[in-house]
Amino acid sequence: MLTYRKISDLQTLVSAYKLKGKTIGFVPTMGALHEGHTSLIKRSNIENDITIVSIYVNPTQFNDKNDLKNYPRDEQKDLAILENNHCDIVFLPNDTEMYPTEDNRVFDFEGLEDVMEGEHRPGHFQGVAKIVTKLFDFVKPHNAYFGEKDLQQYTIIKFFTKQLNIPVNVIPCPIIREHDGLAMSSRNQLLNEKQRQIATSISKCLFHAVDLAKSKTVEEIKKWVSATINSVDGLDLEYFEIVDGERLLPISDFNTRKPVYGCIAVQNGSVRLIDNVKFNS
Ligand code: AMP
């Protein structure tokens, strides 16, 4: 596995691979790697000649300074995981490399960022677009892999790559969960024992909501999820929305041909967790 910290070195290597006609798969991450990340790497390995993984905790997508400060970082452990999972190239830039000057670009996501994560984390998706457009430009991947765990992020990246004519296939990958259903997340390691235990209520609640959809209305399910999460001592519901998977707009009934998702954000002590579930097949 080759490790690069400089954009110019990475670009030289990428050009050489492209000249040889190799396909490049790309998995952008913020490190603290787990099986959610490695599932993306495995898929990239299957579908491409070369897999490039980036690890960079992108400051512009954090609206909360404490969240950025506390974000888990363990470079040595991450490198070992990447090596074990047959990553070919890891890109580990620092802040001055990625942001040599302030990036004041403003992206227009045509409303996709007005709901859920975008509403509760102002500027978050602007920061995501800043870093992802830069990374796509340096890596020039044929295929890029994103987890459906961050459904709104995937939707927005898919949207702006099309809007900006970026020649990359943006590929969604399923959510990987712990044995008890908790969606894997780098932030899970910040949970203490009790917080980790009650965190399972989030996915349990989502799965039960899907069952309830056979007999209850959208409004009834939203009320039930809200009451159930808030009844758990230590959990605080930030939002639960039932949306169509294309425009991410709240739906009022399940009678639609579009994919329907229930998306949730919950504060568990000082740790913010997100998850989602699909309501239809
Ligand atoms: P992050 O390091 O949190 O920025 O995540 C990097 C990529 O891994 C993103 O595309 C995430 O959606 C994806 N990812 C994170 N957790 C999971 C998971 N539990 N299952 C599948 N993909 C995930």
C-alpha cells in the first residue's frame, strides 16, 4: 500500500495509472475506520483495478467546534485496517494541503440541504461539497463509493456531480450494522457503556416503524418514533422524517412509487447519531 500526503504526488501516480488504462475506485473517509468503511473498500476492490482511500477530517463540514475537536483519530490503526483490506493507495492530506486558501465557493443544491442534516447542521453540506469536489478533482476516480448511512450526503453528492458534470459514478452502499442493529459509526467509540446500550433503541425503533407502516399513517409513525426515543432516559430526538429518497421531501402518505426512507438524528449524551431505514422495497 502506498501512502501519500501531497496532492501533487497523488496526481502523478493517478495520471500514470490512467495512462495504463486502469480503473480507479475511490472511498473518501474521515478515518476511525470500521466495517462500514471496509465494506466500501471491498466493493471498490471488486469493481476497479486500483482502490484509493482518503482519510481527512474535513473542518469545513463541522458546524460544531467540539465535534471536530473530539472526532476520533487513530492513523496507525487505520493504516493497518487499510493494509488488511487490500487498499492500494491511501491519501492523508493535512489542512494546508487541502485548504491552501479559504474556499469560499457556494454550492446550490436546489433545496436538498434545507431538510434534516442540512437544517440541523448549517453549512455541513457546503463543507462536504468543498472537500468532495477537491478530492474528485485530484483522484479523478471512475467510481466513488458512499454509504447509505449518510443518505442525504449520498443524495447531495450524486446531485452535484451531475450538476457540475463531474465524470464519476457515485455508488451507494448499504448500511453496515453491529450485531444488535446499531449502525456502525466512528462516533460510536465516543459512547460510554450506558450510552452504547441505549443507542440500540435507535435502530430498533426504525425497524419497528417499518412494521407499523402496514397499519399506521405517516403522522402516527412520526409521533410514535418521537415518543419512543424521548422516553429512553439519555436519548433526545433531534428529528425523525419520512421522506422520498429522490428529493428528500417529507411525504404525507405511503402511497408513492418513489423510494421512502425514515431518517433519524438522536443526541445520545454529547454524541450525535444518525441512521435511516427504507420503508419500501
Ligand atoms: P465517514 O468517515 O464517517 O465520513 O464515512 C466515510 C464513508 O463511509 C461515507 O460514505 C459513509 O456514508 C460511509 N459509512 C460510514 N458508516 C457506514 C456504515 N455503517 N455502513 C456503510 N457505510 C458507512
